Amino acid sequence: MDKSSKILVVDDFATMRKVIRNLLKQIGFENIAEAEDGEMALKELKSQHISFIISDWNMPNMTGLDLLKAVRADGDLCKTPFLMVTAEALQDNVVQAVKAGVDNYIVKPFTAEVLNEKITGIIAKYKK
Amino acid sequence: MNVQFINPFLEGTITVLQTMAFIVPRAGKPYLKKENRAKGDISAIIGITGSVVGSLALSFSETCIIKIVSNMLGEDIKTLNGDIKDAVGEITNMVSGVARQKLEQDGVVLKAAIPTVVTGKSHTISHVLGGPSIIIPFETDDGPFVVDICFGESNGQAHQS
């Protein structure tokens, strides 16, 4: 994965998708797709090559946790890096996400530097 | 209402606005609010349950929220549009998240619902427990906003401070 790889941003709030898109641009990622919930995200993942998923936790229809489980259960998608975005770092949630195979999580609000750090860490893990 | 709940929401509000909108709001002295009328032009309210129950609302003046969301999105927004309504919900969600994280460190575990956004001059805020609520007033260079919180014991008996 490099800076031209496509990142999928999943969040039910349009402004948050826009904020994350802006932060990604600040750290050099220009190729960005968006989805407003887990169901829409799965459609995007099936229709184009996505190299990295950044998903909110709390969403209607299909939550970020359910999306993560669906991705990890899919033979074609299971190796896609997954960063969970959450408004809280409650211990139970973190344990659930780790058990489901999340690569890392980031707590809102966050800066471009923190986002970059998380993405870089996950990419390094997949290169090993 | 237990005053233990004031600081996490005060600090959470400052953290969220500083990180997302590069604005450091100045907090005033908290006071008791007995009526439902909102203090701002646009508000979001979010229900909270757990070892206590209640609700959190953020209520912004028009000039203040336009500046905050313009900074968040890197766009010059002129009016209270859909982006602003969406952002007020998300800001309230984030403040709730940061505050609940702080409260969890003190053993108070809370869950939040999805925020509801209300706009218009003289709109009302209906807290889960009815009220009265505690107002934490804030000032920014572009106008005021308030954090409006109302919590009580989870058996339904609201405690007043």
C-alpha cells in the first residue's frame, strides 16, 4: 500500500466523512471512497479495490463492528487493513473490536498526526 | 445533580473544539437552568444511560457554530446549512464520548444514544429527566454557546445540586 492506494471512509455523519477526507489529504492520501454505513461499505468493497478501511463504530443499519466481522469473514476482503473510529474508548468496546480482528482504533476527536501514526503503524504491520 | 459530572463535560467540550476546530472556548461559571428554552440558535441533545441517566445538550449561537464548522471543514460557510446540523450532532457525540471516557476512569460507565438536532430561535430542549439542568456557559471570539446537562440516579430519582 502507498499514498495512491484507495481508502474507504465509512461514517453516517457526512461532516465527519469530510473531516476525515481532509485529514487524509493533509497526510498525502488523495484516493478516497466514502460510505455512510456498513451495508454501503460492503457494496463499495465488492465493487472496487479498497486497500484500507477507516470506519466509524456507531452507525445505523450495520455498525462498524458488524462491518469488521463481515470483512474478516469474507475470503476476498479478510486481509484488508481496518482502522476503527470511535467516540469512546470504553474497555468492553476495545475488547470486542480486538476479538473481531481490528488492526487498531482511534478515538474522536483526533488530529492528522494521530491519524497518520495509526495508518503508518497498520501498514508496517501488514508489510512484515 | 452530582457536580462530579460537570468537569468531564467541560473538559470534553474544550478538547473537541480545540482538536477539531482549532478554537479554545472560554468557560464561564456554571449555573442552574429551570426552563426548557434553549440558549442558542441550534442545539443537539443526546440521551445517556448507565449507572446514572440523563442527557447532554450543546446549544450554539449562529455566528459561533458557523465559525466552528467552517474551521472543521476548511470551508467558508455562511448560513445554518445541512453540514452545520450534521456537525452539531457529531460534536455533541464527541463531547459525550470524551466525557464518558473520563467518567469511566472514575468507575462511572455510561452509554449514549444517537443525538437529535433542533434549530430555530427560541427552540426548547427537553431533558430525559425533565430538569432542572446545569448550564456551563462558553464564550468564543465568534459568539457564545452552552453545554446543558441534566443527570440523576438510574432508578429515576433525579438529584438536584
